[in-house]
Amino acid sequence: MLLETAIFLSVVMIGSLVFYPIVGVALLFIIKPIVDATWEHILVAGMPLTQIVAGLVPLVMLGHLCLPKPGQHLSQTPLYQIWTVYTVVLCSSAVAIIYNQDPRSGFSVLLRHLNGFIGFYMIQAYFRESWQIQRLLQVLIVAGIIPMGMGLYQLVTGTVWRGDEQQIEGIVRNIGLYHDAITIRHYALQTILATLLYVGLFPPRRLFFSAGLWSYVGLASVVLSKAYSKAGLLILVLWAVSWTVLRRRFVAFFVLAGMGVVVGGYLASQYVGQVATIYQKELGFLSGTVGVDRTFNGRWYIWQEMFAEWSRLGSVAKLFGSGKVALGAHNDYLQILFHAGIVGLALYLMLLATAGFMLIRNVWRRADPLAVAGLMVYLAWMVDTVGLVPSAYSGYQWFVWGLIGLSLRIRQDARRDIETTESVQADHSYAVSPSVAGRRFPLVSG
């Protein structure tokens, strides 16, 4: 029944994406948690529904990109030059993989990487107005109901669907019906940030709704923590500090810190002990009792083997890509190095550095909720690039790069509007009201 429902919803979503893209994008985020739960069912050409959807979305969106409406031209998006060059290089590397291995592997790598570019484009293309952003956040909040419901069900009943396959240091992870812990923690992070943004941008007028949203954030945080993801817990801490300190919500920061101490003390006999178990190798390294090669769940051995293999490649392969699939690299930089060579890695680092600089600059100038949220998802991405390959996860890329693109685009449009207004009013010799930008762009005025 789950598979049939997911297929039906996927067909509706793709159809909407073709004819009514703003509706299609909204449906995409709502149904993706359902689609991801069907990962075990192979449908076509050895692919499950989740891979089919992840492959069709960028193809449909590329069609819209080639026939854009006003406000949706690629040249109007921030960082479009480097994104374009980077995407062309990735296309070339996919051709090499098709030649050296097989078409399916090459297209799989290409479409996975394209989802980052498409995610960056599609959110800012269709959700720039205040009411559109409000609907987007509502969609993301609703999208979290099913994965958070799975997590809550596991917490209450103790049910573990895939405990034998998903353990860390002997501790069973609560991952619901998903393939791995990365998926459910992605949806937990998406739910947390969407709810925080909604409260920050569109504060509920009734205390009941406000309390409900904050409770939702708390539930999503618990679900994330029970996935026992080292990166997830680190991101959660970074987000708590970023959201409260950068927005100068110091009272909230101390309240959250106090709650953390109280809850941590209450759960010390069980949960904190489990966290200590998860981080025992890292703690052992800091104390000098464990070698560095045993940290990161032994990923150092994978990295050493892959780097040794890359070192044996010829000069052309080192520069432009090995022609081999490296989705299991457990490091995004090493993955890009194998797929697109030194050239591709240099472009990727340039993209990350430029995006990070722009996000930090925007927060420095004015720490409105959307600017802070853009920086928060950027930090999450940077954490994950070390021990995972986030560029291979379509839904995660839509969420992270989508919010980064939206954050940069809103600030860019506001800045251009101010410059245009000042230029026009200077021609008519009267001053600009300092509140003009705040009235026309309320999302960046706080």
C-alpha cells in the first residue's frame, strides 16, 4: 500500500512540476519522505522510486530553466556563473564515467550532482514573495510529520524496524523505515529549521500555536538525537548557538542551555552515556589513548585507500576526473576529486568559499531570520562534507542549497531595489526614506 501510494503521489507531483512548477515543488517536499520509505522496492532498470524521482526532477526543472518566466532567469540568481561552469565540468566527468564504466553509473552521478544546482535554483525561482515563503515553510513543516511520526512511534513503543543493520558502537539507531540514519536526521533538521524560520518570520498570534510549534522543534530534536548521528548532534549544537546568538536572542540561549543541563542531567544514566559511547574513539583520541585513524568510524582507512588509488592515476585523470564512481567515499571533497578531478574540486571549493563569504557578509550586515538560516544550513553542509557525501543525496541538496539560494536571492533583490530607488529619487532630487526597503522587503528588514 505504501509503494502504490508513493507511486501515485510521484506521478501527480511530476505532472504538477511540468505544468504548475510552484505546486510541483511544494508537492515534491511533501511526498519525498514517503517516497524515501520505499527504497527497498525496485521498479525500473534496477532503480527504486526514490532514484527515479531524484532523476526526473532535475530533468523537468532544466526544461523550465531553458524557458524561464520573468524573475526566473538563471542570470538573475546569485553565483550563477560558477554554478554554470561547475555543472559543465560535472557533465564532462559523467561522460568519462559512461565511457569507462556504463551509462547508468554516469547518469546516476550526473543527476545526483545536478540536484544541487536545481535545488539552488528552484526555491528562489518560485518562492521569493513573502506569502510564497510562508507557504514554503508550511510545506516543509507538514513534510516533517511522517518522519517525525516514525521517530515518535519508535520512542513510545520501542519498535525498531532495521536495528540489526543500523548500529553504531553497538547502539541501535532509530531510523524509521529509511535506508540509513542520514535520511531521518535530514528530515529532522529540515523540520527544525523550517519551524524556527516560520516562528521568526511569521510569529503566530495565538500562544497555543506558538507552543505547538516549539514543541514540534523539541520533538524533531529528540528524533534527530535518537538517530545517534555524530554529525547530526554537532549540527544541532551549532544551530542552537547560531539561531540564538546571531539573532541576539540571549535570553532564549540561556533558557535552551538551562533546559539542556536539566534534561541532560535527567537522562545522564542512559542517553548521555550512549552519546559518550558513540564518541568514545574521538574522546580517546583527545585523551591520547586512541589513534587518530580509529576516529570517524574508521573512515581514515577508506580515505587513505582512495587517495592512494587517485595518486596512481594519469595526469589527465587527475585533472579532469578518474572516470570512476566514488559515491562511497564518505568525504565530499574526495568524491568530487574522483569524479571531476582537480579542476572540479577547485570549482567546488570556490563555490563553497564564495557562498560562505556572501552568507557571512549578509549576517554581518543584518542578521534577519532568513540570512541566519542560510548560514545555518551552510554550516550543516560543511560539517557533512567531511564524513559524508551530501552531494549524492537529492533531498538534502534541495533543502540545503534551496535555502542558501533563497537567502542570497532575497538579500540581492532587496539591495538592487534600494539602489534602483535611490537612483530614481536622486534624479528627482529628493531623499530616500530609510523604511522603503523594510516595507517592500519585510523579510530582510528585521
